[in-house]
Amino acid sequence: MPVYMRFGSDDLLRCRFAVSPVFETHEAIRTLRRTERHGYHRPWLRRLGDAAAGLDLAPLWIFMPHTGNGYTPDFLGGPPQAAYTSVAEGLARLRATDPALARAEMTLSFSTMPGAAESPLGRKLLDDPAAAIELMADVTERAWHALVEPFWPRVHDLLEADIDYRARQLASAGLGELFALLHNRLSYEDGLLTVRTKNDYYYERDLAGDGLLLMPSAFAWPDVVTGFQPPWQPTVIYPARGVGTLWAESGPEAAQALGRLLGAGRAAVLAALDEPASTSALARRLGLAPSSVSAHLTVLKGAGLLTSHRERHRVLYERTPLGGALAAGG
């Protein structure tokens, strides 16, 4: 079902980026049980070992159906108010949720999941929303320590690198092009942002001066997430670029193996694309003839390791997730 967000002139001036460790924790919890998300995250699942075994995640999983359909209460991962909110600040904000708001959002969530409200856990949460908030905050905190905190430096670096890259896209191509490049389920035309989600939840909102928050996520991959209702700021969560390299461990052996696989020239071109670059820029960087670089780019793109897009008078190449994983030795 599509989600529609109507922009006014003020909203265009109030688009911003943010990172939320609490939201990432909830998406990591989803990833544990939704096999379609495993993909790039299988190394993370292996490294967890038994860390998740002792967690009772039922108070959160009840709002996270296997199918992805339905509505998850917004207060669980409410959009942060600052560009970066620490996990302590995010948990404090979660614990400060108005119980009346929590009950209303839980009721709405259960209305999209038949039988959930009548289950023993569902009745317990609805009967005492203040206690439910504390319970879900406690579970979130334990999940953070077990699932995300040990890996947060590399996850945070990935998210910050994505924001830096998107800021350059915004400066060079404008907001409409930025939306198109964030995810293939996003489109923007005549002040209307359309988000084609996978679930059955329909939503339409006039931003009315609230602007839009954009949040990159490692664990939301491959989905795009949106639909936040008042009083929350409208938000779109999208997969951060480079997720394919997140868990890879590179080294000299990996670089040598890549050279044997692709040939020295193509391996060098692929490795040099840490940031999107043009043929001429790569030729200068690598000391190769532009014609040689162009030939390597054509082969790498044909193999699905690169994509290209035009930016004004230049064609820029960048690694696909598969190309990034190969370059990183994953």
C-alpha cells in the first residue's frame, strides 16, 4: 500500500537527517526472526552466538508480526529530535511516553493483528499502559546491550557515512532526485512524496510545516519504513548504502584474492570506488589510461558490481552491495 506525504513550501526547508540507536535496536530485533532480512546480516547473526538466547523479546515481538503487515506503535521508535540521540536519551524518551498515547497506539497496532489484543500478553499491556512502557523500555535496553552495542561503532560509522553522502547528493541534485536515489520505493513529484510499502497499511499526511526526517538504517534493509502519525514528526527510514560491507573483514589476503578473481586492473578500479567517481577521476587516481578504466567499468557494471548515474555533465560509478562486499573481502 502507498503512503503519501504532501509537502508545503515550509516543509522543503525542514528536511533533516538523524540516527537513532533505539530504532536500530528494534530493527535488529525484527531481523532475528524475519529470514528475508538475514542476507547481508548473516555474519552478525553468527557473531551473536548465544547472546540473544536469554532475551525475552515477546513484549516487543507482539507488535512485530512475521509478515511485516500491520502497524507498530510509533512511540517504540519515535523519531529523534536531534541529529544524533544517544541510546540513554532514546530510552529516557521512550520511558517518558504518555500512557494514554501508548494505549491508543497499542490499540491501533492490535487492530491490525487479529487475536493479539485478546492474548494474555496483549491484555496485560493494554490493562496497564504505564507498566507496559517500562517493560518495553527494559526489554529494549537489554536487547541493545546484547544485539547492537558490541557492534555499534561500525554501524554508527556506516550511518554517518550515508548521511554525508546523501548531503552531497542533496547539494548537487536537489531534493526530488535525492528521494529517487534513497530507495526504489520512493518517488517525488509536484510536492507529493509517495512511499510504496510492502504492507497493507494505507496512510496519507499533509506535512503542514513539520518537514520530514530521513533516517538511514542498517537493520531495516531491504525495507523502507514510514507512516509516523502526529504527534511524531513524519519520517522515512531507508537502508543505508554499503550494508553489504558492514560485516566484512578485509585484509591483504582479501585484496590478493580479489585481484586473482577479477584481474589486477578491475580489482583496483573496484577497490578505488569507496565513493562514487567518474571515469576520468578514477584514471587520475589509479594512473591508468581513461580508455582502460572505461573498459574495466563496463565489465564490472555488466557483472552487477557497479551502477552508474548521471550528475550534471558527469557519469558517476558506485559499487552495488555485491561489489562492496567483494571489495571489502566479504
